[in-house]
Amino acid sequence: IDTREGIKKRPGFYAYKTMLSLLQDKQVTRYSIEGDHHHVVFENSHERIEVHWMRKGTQPLKHFYTYQRIISRDGEELSLSSKEITTSPLYCVQQKDPR
């Protein structure tokens, strides 16, 4: 939070808020790096969240149609259409079968 010109939330505030709200009750079940593509999977009993980002460059997000929600670094829900993975993380949410 920046108080130099009144109270203003900095971009890092929204990134941290998004990360905590989505991942706080999940455990890391997988972490992989392929070239510049980083991929971390977080899970609990009812949800799986895949986080994708690039160290540099971009690449298409594969299998985007398998997610129920795609959320930007700053918490904005994105359309479920073809996406590019960039240096900003994408949170890809899948609900688990309640069996």
C-alpha cells in the first residue's frame, strides 16, 4: 500500500491477494520447468489449480478448454478461450469430481 498520495494499492498488493485467496488451503503436488515455461500444480480435496508462467517470452496455453476458470495475476477472471502464457502467472482452476 502506497500512502504518498492518499491510500493507493500497488500492483503487488493485487498479485499477493490473488495468490493467497486461490492457494492458501492447497498443497503443491507438482512443479515442472520446460525451457522457460514454469508449471506448478496446487490441490486440495475439491479443487486443482495449475499456475503457468514464462521466465521470458510467450507460448500458447494448451488444453485451456479443460479449466472452469482462468484468473490473471491480479485476480481478473479471463474468458475461457485461447490464452498466451506470459511472464505474468495464469491461475487455471479445475473442480475435482466430488466422488
